[in-house]
Amino acid sequence: MHKTIWLLPLLLISVACGQSGPAGDASAIKAGSATWEKALNEGDIETIVGLYAQDAKIMPPNGVTRTGGDAVREEFGAMLAAGLGGELTSVEARAAGNIGYNIGTYRLEADGALVDTGKFVEIWHRGDDGVWRIASDIWNSDKPAAPEAKPKMTHLMGIHKVGDPGVWLAAWRGAEGRRKDFAANGAPHVHVMQSPDDPGMTGLIIGLEDPEAFDAWLNSEAGAAAAAEDTVDLSTLVLLKEVE
């Protein structure tokens, strides 16, 4: 998907880079855009790079702003390498003096199959040589953003005896105390359990986002000190891991 997105801006950027024309005339910009589209479909990266100013800013979706010819070559070269092609449609192009813009839509395909559709905005600048080139290019897809992946969580059950049930329970009351320690070490979700028949028999059901970090803390001096403070008898500790 990221390569597809990159192709979009390139297509949009097709605005007339090697064309000259009188101030206020956007025909050179439209011609540049047509050249861009043709170069995309022919896999001609040199022509695409030539349509941009030396200090052009490339602003791809979900990426940082990059500047210069190398950025243009890398961004759009990846699209060409992925076999992307398509078409650019200019919706509005204007020029005033040496500054112009091109707003449009793009359609990207690979092997005849639709890959992406979106929109773009290009700012054009006419240099001292009378040639219009793309000074900045930004584009984005019409597709909704993919939902952020939630970290995979595993579960651990710990059963043990405590010397003083009141002290142990007090350590787990509220967001501070032991809950804060567990969260800082890869275990943000904890359910506290206690036997109704034997208050000294206690346990935890722990949701782990970082099992390695939690295991390291549990076996550290800090983990041992926390267990001692909570009157946990570590000799009775039984750990059960979730079976996937």
C-alpha cells in the first residue's frame, strides 16, 4: 500500500516541469502533469525527477517531508519498481506570475488491477529559465486509514500464599502501588484473586504486553523486594501460562 501511495503523488506531480509559458497561463503546468503521467506509465524516472525543482518538497501520506532530487528519485523510483502505473486528472490549475498550482485526482493500477485512488495538490514555480517545475507535492489516498494494530496480549496466572492478606491487598488497591509497578514492566492489566475460605491463598491473573520485560522484573532484586514487601511466600508461587 505504501508504494501505491507514493505513486499517486508522482502522478500528480506530473505538472509541466519542462514547459514554459506566459505568466497567468496554466497550460504549461497541465502539460507538465501530462508528461508526468506518461513517464510513470513508461517507467521513466529521469523524466519524473526532471519535473521537480532541485529543492522540491515531497510530502507522502504517512511519511515525513523529504527535500531534493534524491528524495524524488527514491520516492517515485519505488513506485516504478513496484510496477505501478495509472492516470492523473487535473481538477483545477492556476498560475499567477511565477507561481502556480495543480489540484487533481489520481488512479493507480498494477497489472491492470486497481491499486488506489486519491487526490493531490502540487505547487509549481517558474524558474529564471522560464521552465515550470514542481516545488512541492502532497497526496493522499481515498481509502480509510488502517486501524492501529493493538499489541498482542498473553495471560499469566500466579497463585501463592501471603503472610499478611491485609498488607497484600492494600498493595493492590488503586492505580498506584503494585499495579503501577506491573504496568511499568509490561503487565498493564491485573485481576486480583483471593480464596474466600483461606484469605492467605491469593493469586493474580496478569495481562502481559511484554512478557520478557515482566519476567526480567519478576526475577530482579526489585521484583523480589516487592514480593517481600507484600508478604508473598515465593516458595509457594505457582505460575500458569496461557496456552495458545
